[in-house]
Amino acid sequence: MIKLGLILVSLLSLWWHGYQFSTGDQSIYVPQALKLIDDRLYQRDYFVNHRPESRFSLFFPLMAGIVRLTHWDIQWLYFSLYLLVHLLITWTVYSLSLTLTGSRFIALIASLLLSLPKFVGGTTITTLDVSWLPRFAVLPLFLFSLQQLALGKTKLMLLSCFIVGLFHPFSGLL
């Protein structure tokens, strides 16, 4: 019953704030992945050729590798991964809340409240990303590491933070 509730919470959240492809940060991130797939693209684009993200993160080579191997359309791949990670985020918020409070009801309410997007500081940035980005991709593992910290499992927390850092270095440092 809890799993069904979490799936409904996640789908409600996705319905509430939607999904956007190639807007905002993805106007930089999508071309970086496409550039790794086909080197002839964006030859004179400074942001694609000189941004450090594609050199310091495994996110971009992983996305390019999946597209090369599966021949999926990048838009469908990104949406599919976004949907999967969105469900994982809802589950990890529930799990972390359950660890902190010990109450299934409170953890379910917390996952409902934390899965709904809220605008940050009067900006257009929401608490949950509306597109497939490196920081969104590592959020479930980041929340898992917080849970391990709460449980006192330092080695597992450090390992998960290291993996987070491989995909989104700034989050790994946090």
C-alpha cells in the first residue's frame, strides 16, 4: 500500500510541475552530450566546447554512451530517466523520513510535501528540477547518503557521496 501511495505521490508531483526538455540548464547540457555522440556538432559553440562539466562528470559520457549503444532518441531517454529518478526521489524521501521520524504516516506526508515543487526565493527555480540534469540524477543517492549519515553508517555515506561526486562534483563535495 505504501509503494502505491508513493507512486501516486510521484505521479502527482510530475503532473503538477511537468517536465521540460532542452530549456534552462539543458540548453547547455544536452548539446554537451550530443557533442560526445557526434564530434562534428557545435564546432564553434564556446559553451559546448569549453564548459568544464563534460570533462569533470561521468554524466555526459554515460548519456552519450547510452544513446550510442541503444540508438534511443535523446529526448525519450532523458524523459525515461527523469521519470525513473523522480520515483526514486519520492522513495528515498520516504525512506529518509521514516528513518528520522519512525512513523510511516509522517514519512508518507513528508514525501508528499517534499515531492511537490516549491519556488525558491521568488525565482523560477523549483525545489525539484523539471528537466534531466546531473544534480537531479544524483539526488536519490544524495538523499540515501543523508539517511546513512542519520543511521551512523559513515563508510556507506562516504561511498555514496563519492559516487555522487563522480556525476555531479559540487553535490559530492556537499
